[in-house]
Amino acid sequence: MKTILKPKFSNFRIGENIQLSFDVITYLKGMDLNTLTLTDKVTEMERTVNILNEAFMESKGETLNARLSPLDDDRLLAARGLKKYLESETFRTEPGRSDQANVLLKSYNKYCNNLARISLSHKSAVFTKMLGDWGKETEFKTAITFLGAETWVENLRTKQETFEKMSLSKAQSNLPKAVSAKMLADVKAAFEELKEDIYAFSRVSTDKQPYIQLIDALNGIIAFANAPAAKRKGRKGRDKQKPTPSVDNNTSSGTTAPPADTLDSIDLSTF
């Protein structure tokens, strides 16, 4: 009976673990999983690897800013629209209109100078402070009403509140998650469950051929994923045999640290 190769999980970098899992899932989703009775196992494997992938990306410090970026763009657009409106009002000839526009522009420029160069949190602070002042101080409230600028101001306030809600929601969630041994173990366990089902069906199914073809395909995917890990392990083994001179000219066995994002840095005793 054909068997499925064993992935070298303990030697994989985390990204390689994720990529192998996604490659297996992508291949399987191209098949008739309902007929093969593998839908549930593939769904579970996809669930576990998505959790691992989200944690891995969060650990890179990219995902949160990427999710907030469109909302930040919205509030920046609202702020710039408000400024353009106020600037245009300074050219109006009606009595007092230019003066009232300049009251708001002076405050805007005080808080919102170089918006493109400051951090997301800094922008939140200046928008909140400025809008707070405009909502409670008579001078600014009068200017907004006189100019009919309520829609512009409320648009910025809404965009700022939307950004803050999302930012707070993410801060209070369990992200960024640390990539844990449990996440990795869950992916491996889901793969093992899938593998056992494929084995079982390849033995008892009336038509064994689809499962045999599936095993062949998975072996190709796994062999491709195992190759880089095997080469790294071989290089590390050779490096360990090279003596490393110490400061006092005594010799000791040199060791090469594994890459920072390898699973070797995590307790994988269950693998």
C-alpha cells in the first residue's frame, strides 16, 4: 500500500510550514471533496493553518497597520477636504466670512501640520484634540455655523471615530498572537487526521484509484517542501563538526544557530 511522505515539520521554518499546508489545501480543493468524503478534514486543516498564518503575519508587525491604512486614508481625505473648503472661504467677499474661515484655518494648521509624516496614533491624537476644541469652544462653534461647515467637520469626526473603533477593537483582541507550539501542533494534527482518512479510504473504497492518485500528488508536494529543510539540516551538521577557536586558543565544538523563524526555537516535543 502506498504511503504519504512525512513532512519535516520540526525542521521547517514557520513560513514553510504554512506554505506546505496551503499547497496541500489548494490541491485538494481542486478535487471533488464531497465524493472523496474529505471535506470536513480539509476544512479543519484550513482553519488551523489560517490561525497560524494570521499569528505569523501579526508577529511581523504588518497586518494591523495594513488593516487600518484604508481607514486612515479616509480620515486624511476628509481632513484635506475640510482644509480646502476653509481655504476657499477665505476668498469670499461677504462681510466676516474670510475672518471666520481664518479662525478655523489657524486652528487646523496648529494641529494638522505635516499629517503625512506623523504616526497613526499621533494623527488620532491631533484630530481628537482639534475636534474636541471645535465642539466646545464658542469661537470655533460660531465660525463653523457661520460658514455652514458642519457637514465637513462631521465628516472628519465620523472618519476619525471609525478609525478609532477599529484601532481599539484590534488592540483589545488577542492579536498579535504569538506563534505558539499549540498552533503548530494543531496544523500537524489536522494534517495527520487528513492523512489517516486518505489511507483508510485507499484501503476500503470500491474505487481506490482516486486515493492512490491523491497520495502520489501529495508526495510530490511534500517532497518539494522537505528538500530545503533537509539541505539546511545537512549544512548545520557539517558546521557543527568544524572546531571554533576560543579567545584563549582552546578549541571547542562550534554550533550554528538555527534561523530565527524556525520551529527549532519552539518546544516541539509533541512533533
